[in-house]
Amino acid sequence: MFLTQRLRVVVQSALAVALIAASAGATILYAGVNESGGEFGVFGTPGTGLPGEFGVQYAFINEDTVDTWVDTNQINFFRVTFLMERMCPIATGLGSTFNETYFSEFEAAINYITVTKGKYALIDPHNYMRYNDPSDQPNSGSIIGDTTDPNAATTAQFQTFWTELANRFVNNPNVVFGINNEPHDMATSLILQNDQAAINGIRSTGAQQLILAPGNGFTGGHSWTQVTGENDDPSSDWLNQIVDPLNNTAIDIHEYLDSDFSGSHDTCTQPADTNLAALTTWLQENNLKAVVSEFGGSNDPTCLELLPQMIQYLTANDVYIGWSAWAAGPIWGTASACCGTTVGSLEPGGINLEGTADGYTTVWQAVIQDQIILAGK
Ligand SMILES: *[C@@H]1O[C@H](CO)[C@@H](O)[C@H](O)[C@H]1NC(C)=O
Ligand SMILES: *[C@@H]1O[C@H](CO)[C@@H](O)[C@H](O)[C@H]1NC(C)=O
Ligand SMILES: *[C@H]1O[C@H](CO)[C@@H](O)[C@H](O)[C@H]1NC(C)=O
């Protein structure tokens, strides 16, 4: 999730593509939510909230609401966020030296989801492909691999980091590796270079699990074939050059349905079928799959209409193999995870700012729950 006024929105020329009939075979393998919280508590002056206090400034999941999601809502996929500056303290830098306390807290959440509950967990370094200053995400911190920035972590360090992380989960088939959250405003060729380094590191351990590779422009689906940022090449120009010896890497897509695709407004005006059409064609032409690991909407009637339509579009187009909504998590309180200030989060049993039921009731149960159609089910 990003907070943006800066996101340069290039409204897509209306590429009207007919919706494929909803009866086409569903190929959704993963359906679920984000569990956001491991990256919380760092906004302010540089260093704020680092390393942070577990359970106070950051936390990964509530086990009892994960139980609700799995046992009542029948989802099978959780995207679990963490902060790279907590996993790899700035003093020792990005690489194989982890903060073992933070890692074990994160590992406990992943193991609860994947071993205790038997579902899938997507590991999400929530870092916008930046490292060393998360105090004003998504804009602070040095771009990984930026050779013009003497403070930047190198692509080789990023590969070392992913090699270590993958090695720790190599024997857990229910783990999915997300290379990074929402790269933006950097050379698209460098995103490819960093993605490839992560894939090389992960595969060097023998890990065979699915990897998700992000593109530029906050990995937005609507802008996949467009110039984003100041002058950055479209993701579509570079991301089809990824090489995975196991052919098990999919594209990681985020897509919000409000006017500027930021997820900050409480009305939805951007239908997914037209906005994702060019991406869908690119995926088909390049024999690639995608997971929409972030999307969201409020309980406004416009969102309650467009959200289920979006999932229906993903279900009807076999290049999409999964989705996870933004967001549940243990420490949202009454705050909204996206989409205006009054909806609250998707955390089961929560309330919003106004003291009424949060988005779990008014969005998830209202319009998303019925859209879970998994392949083979
Ligand atoms: C490691 O993380 C724990 C938990 O957040 C924290 O208490 C500790 O100070 C951290 N250690 C370092 C070296 O950052
Ligand atoms: C790679 O995977 C895609 C999509 O699953 C598939 O269509 C393609 O044939 C595979 N290519 C190889 C070389 O296995
Ligand atoms: C999942 O959580 C991350 C972490 O904050 C967030 O950026 C993202 O938007 C969320 N995705 C969805 C689909 O909710």
C-alpha cells in the first residue's frame, strides 16, 4: 500500500476488451488477505521505531483472526509484511546477518499460517525496493542497486539477503516469495536486475516455491504498459526478460479502483476489466501468470459494485492465479487500511473510527467472500 499524491497517473486510453465469460475455467490458486503490521511504527524522523517493540509498534498476525479467516472464511492465502531494516539492521546492512529476534517473530507467524493452519503465506519485504531509511515510505531510503548513491545497498547484497531468507524456508512448500513491495520511480531496467538477482539467490538454495516479481509504478496493473514516474520505461518493456530456471515466477500486481489508483479515496471509479486489459494481453503474449497481491475498496456503493467485478475478471482470465485484499492485521485498531478514513481494516471483529463494524463485515463479507472460487473447487 502506498500513500501518494505523486503517483503520476496516465489514464489509459480506453482499450475496450470484452469480458471473457465468467464460466471460463477458474485458475485461481490463492485467495486471501494481507496481514499488515510487521512494517508499522517507523514514520517520522529517520530511525524512529527501529528496531521497534514487538506487539506495540509492530506485529505480524493475530492467531485467532487467522483462525477465523481459515475456518470461517475459507481463504488459503495470507500476504505477511515485514520491514527489511528490522530484519537486517542498518548497522550491519542488507545481507545475510538477520536480527534473529525479529526473524523468529516473523517465522512464528509464517509457521502458524503454513504449518498449523496448512495454508499459503506470501513473504513480503515491504520496502518499495529501497533500504536504509523507512521513515517516509514510500519515498525515503536509498534505491537498492543505485550505483550513483554511495549509501545504497547493492544488487549483490539484495541477492545475499534473498539467498539467506529462502534458505530458511527452503523446506516449506506453502511459502511464496514476494521479491519486494511496490518499486517506483527508479529505472525499470534496475527493477529487472534486482528481481533477477533475487530469483538467482532463491533458486541457488534449491527452493522451488512460487516467486512473485514486481514491476515499476508501484507495480500497478493499469500502468503496466505505460511510462511511470518521471520517465521510467513501462514494466512491460523489461519484466518479460526474467529468467527462472524452474519457470515458477509470476508477476506481482497491485490494483486499486479509485480515481488515481492509489487506494486513498472512498469511492471507486476505475473498473478492473478495462484497466487490466493491456496487462492481460501482455501476460498472454509472454506466457506469464500474475497474482494481484494488493487491491481494495471501501464500503461505498461504487466499490461494492467494482470489487466483486474485479475478482470475477481475475477468475475469468486464466493468466491470473491469485489475489489478496488489502488489508487485515493485528494493530490497525480503528484505522482504515485503505480507501478513505471510515471503512476500518479487514480484521475480523474490528470496528472503524465511527465505532461500527469494520471492512471485514461491510466489504469482505458483503462482496468479497462470495467471490472465492479456487481452481478445482
Ligand atoms: C532485534 O529485534 C528486537 C525485537 O524488535 C529488538 O529488541 C532488538 O534490539 C533488535 N536488535 C538489533 C541489533 O537491532
Ligand atoms: C512456463 O510456464 C508457462 C505458464 O505456466 C507455460 O505456459 C510455459 O510453457 C512454461 N515454459 C517452460 C519452458 O516450461
Ligand atoms: C498487503 O499489505 C501490504 C503491506 O502494507 C500493502 O502494501 C498491500 O497493499 C496489501 N495488499 C492487499 C491486497 O491488501
